[in-house]
Amino acid sequence: MQKPAERKSPAKWAYERLILYIQNFEKQLDPEHEVAPGFAGADAGVLRIEGMGYFDPDIVTFYGTDARGAKTQLIQHVSQLAVILCAMPKPTDRPEATRIGFRLAADLEPEGKEAPET
């Protein structure tokens, strides 16, 4: 007997897809740049992502620092979600750029999922 597919909330669907988009974007970056999303409709500017999460059924959260280095968290309803992925120079005090998408993708259960085409 086959196990039925997992029912996912809109927040979990958005979270998993965002991770795949971030991961695919990071594959295209050179070693001197990191991903930083900008959020449509917000004056927050860009956020250097240090983590993401979701709260069922409909909230997605982004954790990180802004351009000034201030600790930042964005909490967004999935119906309002609009994210622009930008390449941002890595901090000069770090030898390598952080690849958050690959770290977040490791938490997704099925191995071998392909990132969506951009």
C-alpha cells in the first residue's frame, strides 16, 4: 500500500519553494557574492539571510541583518509574499561567501529535488 502524499500548509509550500529558488540563485553567484533578498512593498531594503522559517498555516519568516548590520526579522503572510533575490558582496571579514540556500535545502526531506528554473 502506498503512503498518501503529505498535506502541506501554504506556509510550508512557500518556505520549501523559496529555499529552492535561493539555492538556484546561489549556484549562479561568484565566490565574492551572497544572496540577499529585497521585499516588494517594504522600505526595509535588503536582508542578508541567516535563516528562514514558517509558522503554519500561512506565515513565512526571514532572519538576518540589514545593510547597517542591525539584526532584522521579516514576518510575512504568504498572500503578501514577493521576494527579489539580489547579489550582495560578502563581508570582507569572511573568507568565503555564505550559501544559505544549500544549508536550508539540507533540511528538506526528499534528497535530489531540483531547483526551479529561473
